[in-house]
Amino acid sequence: MTTGKDRKDRSSFKVKILQDSVKFYLPRVEGYLEIVRNMASKYGAMSLIEFDGYFQGKFEPVKYTRVEIHTNNMDEEIMTEYANDVRLKLNQESLAFEYNNRLILVS
């Protein structure tokens, strides 16, 4: 059984809703870790999920990581330019990212 004091303590929390969701699909190649560290320092908390790559109808020998960032006031055009910079740093033909549940392929 909870007391009135217990209920008050449990209800004294803050809620922050982050409007923008960005998910990068990064190949684990040379330079990958530097990009992830940069994202972590810029955006704070994020999630990382590792998976096998299956693109262009075949499995790839490279592992991929989905880097998921939630934030506010993200500009899609700036994020697309950033994705292109990441693509170039990782020497990739293309790079996929999701912006608010829309898949964008930069090549």
C-alpha cells in the first residue's frame, strides 16, 4: 500500500519529448569509431545496434551499426549534408539514414 507521500514522490518527475529522430546506418569500416564518438559528443545519449549488411541483393562481409539519435530542432537539409560528409569520410558509394521515419539514401 502506498501513502500519499509515496505518490507525491513518484509523480515528481520531468518529461521531455524529443521531436526529431535520426538513425544512421554506418558500416564498421576504418574511421567509423571516430564518427560515432563525434556523434556522442555532439548529441549526448544515443543507441547503437549492430547487424549484418544486406544491400544490393547480397550479404556484405562488413558489419553495420544503426546509430540512433533523438533530439529537438534538427534540420533535415543540414542532416543530409552531414550524412554526405560521413559517407565521404567512410569512403562509401552511398549512406542511408532515417529522418523522422523516412529513409534517405545519400550517394
